[in-house]
Amino acid sequence: MPHSPSSDPATPGGPAPGPVALSVEGLGVTVSSGRLTAVRDVSFTVARGEAVGLVGESGSGKTLICRSVLGLLPPGCAVSEGEIALAGETLTGRSRREWERVRGTRVGAVFQDPASYLNPSLTVGRQLAEVLRVKLGLDRPRAGERAVELFAAVGLHDPAEVARRHPHELSGGMLQRVLIAIAVACAPDLLVADEATTALDVVVQAEVLELLARMRAEHDLALLLVSHDLAVIAEVCDRVLVAYAGELVEDGPAERVLTEPLHPYTEALLRVATVGDWERRELEVIPGAPPEVGARLPGCRFADRCAFAAPECLSGPVPLRETADGRRVRCVRSEEIDLSRAGARGTREVAV
Ligand SMILES: Nc1ncnc2c1ncn2[C@@H]1O[C@H](COP(=O)(O)OP(=O)(O)OP(=O)(O)O)[C@@H](O)[C@H]1O
Ligand SMILES: [Mg+2]
């Protein structure tokens, strides 16, 4: 089902949205040199100033979606279908050079392992100053000064001293702040944060999340935030996208999706979040495994793990359809099933 990028990305009753910062329409991503489709039919928008969370179990395609938006897919992976537009400018099919122009100026990125995105042999101040010189055309002295200002703005104490250090001389939290400073240096419309706080301890994680929230408010930044931690998503995000086996299965206001899910997979994911440790819990709460990457299935990709699966779930591709109150769900039975009974009943009891 086409989801018009120009359509209102607001949550019903929520704050008025800004203009669309990111629009993804019918995105398909192949891996293994085009042999397998790992992401399919992904459509969503993020408005200026809006924070959208992307959740789903390991391998559901979150990183491939983020990297597509950044024009940074790994070798062997490619956008095979659909369109990506930043601030209305379509970028799919553009050259590497054009993506390089866009990265930093239109869209910034923060990942889980900041050290691997920095050059170990250059001071962090020099690296930020280079970005400012290349992307904004600042001269060397001004770029150096601006780098220190930006380090101060992301809460690094003694920013002039930090600027003189190499990446290995900084802690994980400090490195993540450096990366955020680089990501927002050229005032992008959108920041993509893929598990950006996962490797940090709880206190530093909270500080970095607070920083992201502040950057968003100060710069009217749109945020696409991937996290396996639903508490983080609940705290930061206005809207949540739920991915399963390379597709989006649900999209809606965070407080609604996280308390009254519409898709049986989202409901299971929420139950996972209430017990034990993540990797083990997932298997306990949702029996079975997601389909193999690229598997061609007759209907719903979650059907063989779903307590509510019925013959109609397998009768054809399931579209991500809009509900009466403006949410979206990829389930043909969402109106007739009672998700509150899923946990009590055991996941497989009523399966076909
Ligand atoms: N470079 C690659 N080559 C081949 N397959 C890949 C590659 N990157 C991802 N995939 C496959 O695509 C699927 C989606 O991967 P992706 O990294 O986007 O998942 P994810 O949701 O980010 O998972 P995680 O929560 O573990 O980070 C996975 O099944 C993975 O095996
Ligand atoms: Mg990932």
C-alpha cells in the first residue's frame, strides 16, 4: 500500500508535525549480491523535530534500513526498490559523490561503535574541523574554534583539551559525544542513531539520550532511533516503527503502540521486554524463529509463530494498512483478535 510522503505524518491528536525530513517509500534491500531480499516494502516518514523509534528482534532489518537512508549499505547489499528522499530531494540512484555531499549536511549518523567511525591516528578536534572545512568551507582557524564550540555544546568538559586527544584517549561516552558533535556539525535535518547508546553504561546512556533530546529540540532535528531497549524508545520517541523479518509490521504513536499494540508480534515483543535478559527471553516468549533472510512466503511472515494465525493469513501478501485512527498495521486479523489473551493462552495454542 503506498504511503504518500506528502501525507500528514502527524500522530492523530499529537503535536503538529514539521515538514517531512525523511521519506522512505516502498524500500527493498537485497543482500548477497542481489540474491536475497532482506528488506521489503518499507514505507515511512519522519517529520522535522519528530523522533521515530525503530524496533524489532535481531536480523529484522533495522540496520539495513538505517544504512539505506544514509547511502551507506555494506558491499553486496543494495537498494533494489523504492525511493528515499531527504527534505523532499530524492536520493535513490544517486552517485556515491552525491551521497557524500548529503551525509553530514542533510543527514548525520551515530552508531554503536563510535571508535570504528573515527580515524585512530588523528585528534578528534582535527577530525571535526576537517568536516567543517570540507562541508561548510570554514578556514582552518575558524574550523578549529568551531570544533571546540561544538564539543562544548555536546557537554564535553574542557572541550579544548578533548579536541587535542586521539580517539583511544577518550571513554566510550566521550567518543559518542564526539560522534554526535560531528553528526550535527552541519545542522542536518535528520539524525540516524543505530543502537547509539547500547554499549554505554546506564548513567552515560541516560546522558547521551538527554543530549540527543536537547539537540533535537534546539535544532528541530528529526531523529530515527534504533534501540532494542523499549524503555529508551518510550522515553525519547513520538512514534514507533516495528520491524519483523525485513518488513514494517506496525507504525503508530509511541505511547499507543507500546501499551495497546495492534500486531501480535508487537505484543510478543512487549512481553519479551518484561522478563529476564533480551536474547534468551526472545526465544522463551516467542517460540520458533523468524524466516530465513529472503524466504518467499505465501502470506504473513509472522504466521508460523503467531497465536492468532488463520488460513486467511496465508492467502497472499499482507499490506501495511492504515487503521481508522491513523495507525498502520500489517495484519489481516488485527480488528478481530484480542491481543490481551495472547500471553495467558500461550503463543501456539490457537495456531492453524
Ligand atoms: N552485509 C550483509 N551481507 C549479507 N547479509 C546481510 C548483511 N547485512 C545484513 N544482512 C542480513 O540482513 C538481515 C537484516 O540485517 P540487519 O543488520 O539490518 O538486522 P538488525 O535488525 O539491524 O539486527 P540487530 O538487532 O542484530 O542489529 C539479517 O538477516 C542479516 O543476516
Ligand atoms: Mg542492527
